[in-house]
Amino acid sequence: MTRNTDDAKELLSETLYQAFLGFAKLKSEDAFLSYVFTIASRVFYKSIKFQSNFEKDFDFDNLMDNSLHPDVMIDIQFLRQAMNKLKPDYRETLILSEIEGFSRKEASIIMNVSEETIKSRLYRAKKQLAELIGVKDEYRVK
């Protein structure tokens, strides 16, 4: 979400603090992960309201790994640059659903929107991302 290591650490710290304060309100063990991600999303969105420069460059230094082939690193950088051009709601939906592996229902709980909203944002995010990286219609994964 933050695309910056220091901001991510601060987000984690605040999320854990908020989760600890409200832990007694949690009614189901199964809801814990959604509970924590919901808190993280709300803390994140609250923090960006006060940031004047939300669109910071992604910290690629943390991705540098000797085990990755240079071509893979270039592909990752290209994909990240394209993802950074997506609207924040589309980007978060794509990350939660496709990268983090949350179901549409879980993503809707985390983002506090309906499942239909998640479906439409995910469709639009994939379509826009495909256009940004130059994938032609016949090669798109539905």
C-alpha cells in the first residue's frame, strides 16, 4: 500500500496498536485477518489525507535480490510503474485480490465496499493495467 519501507513500518505499528485496542470487540477468530486489513486500510487512507505528496516513487532498493534475474527485475519495475498510474482504489483492489489472494468478499470487507464494487474495480483495474503495459485484447486473461 505505502510503497515505502518507513511508511510501511509506521502503518504496521499503528495498525497493531489499533487492533490491540479493539481486539476485545472481535467476535470470531475467522474474522481476524479481515479485521486487521480493514484497520490497516483505514489507517492508510487516513494518513494519505494529510500527505501532500502521496505519489512517492516505489522503493526498488528493497526488491533488489541477487536471486532474481535482471530481466525479472526490469519486468517488476515496469509493472510497478504501470500500477502506480492506476487510481488508488483500483490499485488496492488489484493488490488485495490478485497479489494478496483475498477473495472478493474479503476484499469488500477490508475496503468497506460492496462485492459488486470490488468486481467492477478489479475489472477496470485489469483493463487499465493491460492498456498501460500494452497487452492486446486477444492476449488478455479474463
